[in-house]
Amino acid sequence: ARLMIDEGVLDGVDRAFALHVSPNQRVGTASCRPGPLLAGDTSITVTVRGHGGHASSPHHATDPIPATAAIITALQTTVTREVDVFDPAVLTIAHVVAGTTTNVIPETAFFEGTIRCISERTRAHIREAVTRTIRGVAEAHGCTADIQLVDGYPVTLNDDGEAARFAEVCRATLGEDGHRLMPAPAMGGEDFSYVLQKVPGVMAFLGVCPATEPNPRSAPSLHSNRMKLNEDGLVHGIALHAAMALDRGRIADGS
């Protein structure tokens, strides 16, 4: 989205609208909320450095593996003890690598993951807290840590007025039960957030749950290798895009 914006895709645009499919919603429904819809994301990459040696003599080495295990556990405590539950953050370490064989203590251990927040204030705080925790725990184990934190997408922030307009258009298009108000943001990230930084707009989720799935909540979710979608739901997405454009045209015409 940033490259498209840089090349002028928003020139002359005063409102924006987008849909994202959801395999966990019934066909014929769309969900949305005003304010934060999706999280901002920050990637975390860490190399813990110790001193290698023979596995039979750990006292002659500085083992980065227990240091890494302690850091990963401490990071979860950092989130639960330092982040306001009403302005939440999620931190997941999803990739850990250390060592090559059974009898060698390695020089380094590596891990990486993601941090998700729904406000830039919390993102700034969690960056500082994570860095402090990693360095402190590594030092307590006699190790050092190389830390890289890279901010990705910003928070996807729906305009309140545009979210209310979408709710009206959605009910008129899909029926009174077609619109679902999301009680809380989802913690995924989305590059449409860059568009919403430039112009007022709204993003919503379109139901594409397979008809054979008895409970949409238990259907394989986005990014799952088992995810399936019901393409019959896409016609509702087309209808919503057209209806939002027509509604905006009526507003612009004063009708």
C-alpha cells in the first residue's frame, strides 16, 4: 500500500473502503468496529551470545540456551505486568534455534517473533520494556544479546463516522442481521492501515465460512493451511463495495 500511495493512488481520494475475507463468519454477514480494527505489528529478532563448550562441562562455558529460555518466559511476564489490559499487546516467539548436536554447548541461540499492539503509545512502551527485559535476563546469565526490533504495519484505525456509515449500508444491503459489531480489535496486521492514515475510511470483514462448517468459530482461520472459503460470499463483497460507492456518491451530490 505504501508504494501505491507514493505513486499517487490516493490523489483526489477523500474516503476509502476495504473488505477482508473471514472464514470464521457466516456468508451474508460482515463485521466491523469504529476505532482500532487491527493491530500494529513489530518484529523481534534476537541473538543471545554466550561461550561454547562441551556439554559435559557446562561450568566451563556460558550456555546461551537456558538464558534464551529464561528470556522468552520473562517476556510474557513483561507483557502481563507492564501493559494495560484495556490497551493490550500480544507477544509471540515463534522461531527458536540453538545448537547443532547433543554434546556441544553452542556459542549462540537465536529467536524471533512478533509484537502486536492497538495503540502507538503501547507499542513505544513495549519496545522499551522488551529491550530492557532481554538485556537484563541475558546479563544475569552472563550472556549478551543482539536485539533488532522493526516496526511493521501501523494500527488499522477505522474512522468513527465511516464505520457508522458502513453499518447502515451493510444492513440495507445484506439485511438487518448482516452487520456484526466487533466487540474488540483483532490482533492481525494490515497494510490498508497506511491508507487510513491518509484519508478517513473503514475496513470490514466479509463472511466466507464454508456452508459445511457447523460452527464458524471453530473453522480453520486465516493463514491456516486448512482454511477453506465459500466463494458464494464474494458476491456480497461486490454488493457492499458497490453500495458504499453509491452511498458516497449520494452524499457528495447532497441527495
